[in-house]
Amino acid sequence: MAENNNTVETHGCIVCARLFSMLAVYNPDGRLVDCTVISPGGQRVPDERRPLAACDIHTAEEIEIAYKRWQSRNDNESDNEQEDE
């Protein structure tokens, strides 16, 4: 039985790009199991596919707007990659 892989990664705030260290846990297939921000002043932004972070000082509304913008940008990139294949 394979074990989960724990890694420390650097991710930018989805609102302002301030950098945070995050502990991410991936299953043997490479899917995100869970993550947490280990740098002070940051919080996790829930997403099933990737570890995301935001500063504690941002409002829930700012984070939600930034998350939707991030999602639409990544959805467009995924569509472009599929067209290239």
C-alpha cells in the first residue's frame, strides 16, 4: 500500500500574490488530499484540485472574486490545452 506524499510548497495569495508556505498532502495518484497554510497571516482557500492561499486581511468578498477570476483563467487554459491536442 502506497503512502500519501507530504510536501511544503510556496503559493501566492490569490488576491495580492503575497507568498505563503503551504503543507500539501497528495495521495499516491497525485490528487490533493488536504493542505494548510503554515506561514503566518494566511489562510487556505478551499479548492479540490490545488492548494490555494489568501491573506487573512482580505475580506471574504475579495477572496471570492479572486477565486472566481482564478477559476475562469484556469478553465480557459484547460480548454486551450485540449484544443492543442
